[in-house]
Amino acid sequence: METIKSKQEFETVFTGGKRASHNLVRITVLKVDEGDPGKVAFVAPRRLGNAVFRNRCKRVLREAARECNLPRDGHKVILMATRSTHDAHPTQVATALTSLLQRFGA
């Protein structure tokens, strides 16, 4: 799974991407060239809680991304955790993620 790591890539996705949110996850998607491999990032802001809480949120997001077959070619995706992500099952988050991705045609 290719991940977004550099600050420049994050800024590119945040400034040029489209955003949508659900109670369980927030998403930012940027369409890039079809030939480019897709990338994904998992974000849990510090305001959510301590490191243990944030790491659990990111584990749930990673598993949901696997269920949704992310990353997809031609898309860069940033997944942000919410407070509800911590207590949710990855399948619930995957369902929410699928509905958000359909909005973007990803």
C-alpha cells in the first residue's frame, strides 16, 4: 500500500482535492493522472486524544481502506479519523468510506 509521506504531497492533496465527511471518517480526494499509482494517508489529529487512542483510530482506518481496495490508481486519498472512528468496527468505517468514494466517482 503506497502512502503519502511528504509535506508537499499532503499540501497538494489538501489544496486541490475535494472533501467530504461522515460521522466515522473524513476524506479528501485528489484525482491525478490515470497512470500514476494511487496513494493514501491516514491521519488522526492530536486533538482526538493520546497516542494510544490515535493509533487505534489509524488501525481502524487502515483496515477499512484494505476492505475498500485503496489506494486506487489515479487517486490520492487522505483519510482523517474522528472521535467515532475509535469505537467503530472497520467494516462500518469501510461502508462509510465506500459511500464517500462513490460521491467522487473513485
